[in-house]
Amino acid sequence: MKLPKNSKIIIYQSERNFSGEELVEIEKMIDEFMGRWNAHGEKLTANYAIPYDRFIVVAVDESSVSTSGCSLDTLNRLMKRIETRFNFGLLNQMRVSYRLNDEIFTIPLIDFKQKVRNGEIPEHANIFHNGVTTLQEFEDNWEMPLAESWVSSLLKV
């Protein structure tokens, strides 16, 4: 995404990959939204990406216009419309996604933690950190091996 590295990042994850037809419709919905997204009447400079056909990543350059509670609410309403249309689990933040051998798994956080503690998820599995807050953090730390990730403290010593 061609925005400043300190741009705000918001990540929505799906419980499954989007199909080709779903992607077309999702992109159309987001494109229409981005064309009119504003904060208190001022247009927001934003962009989005859909990595792995499974995540919706929205970036907002807040250097001239900051997002407001209302503007973030409108983004969440868009995601709710997408969720209602396709049933992806986009708004369920109590799930964790990880990639192993080019397959992405999304499971409840409690199950994920137990699997890590039990050694059921190998240290080389890539964990997605959807709590990153800037474009720089997204580029550097969104996806990383379990042993280097935010859950490394759960690994057995």
C-alpha cells in the first residue's frame, strides 16, 4: 500500500478464504466505501489490501485527517454488511490465524493457545498478528514464525 509508514492499520480476518466471485463483490463494496469515507466531512486518505484472499487490511493516512469514532463505526458497518452477506466471521476478534505449509488455519484463541502449549503448532508456523497498528508494523511484524511472534511466551521451555 502506498501510504506513509505511520498510517493506521485495521485488520479483519475471515475464517475461510474468499472465492473469486466473493472477492469481486467485496472489492466493489470496499471501493465504493473508500470513495466516500470521511471523518466529520473531510475525505480520508485510505487504501486496502486483501492478502491471501482471507484478510481485509485497511490503511488510513492520518497525517492530515484523523479517523474519528464515527468514521471507524462506518468502516465496521461495512464489514458487518460484508459479514452478513458472506458469513466470514470478520468481526470475531477471538480467533487467531496461522499459516503452515501454505495453508491458513483460523481457530478460537483459547484453542490456539492450548495447541501452542502442547506443541501441536510447530515453531516454524507463521502467526498473523492482527493487532498491529501501523503500516510499518504490518509490513514488518504482521506475519512471523511462531517462535518470534507475540505468542512465543507460550512455547514450552
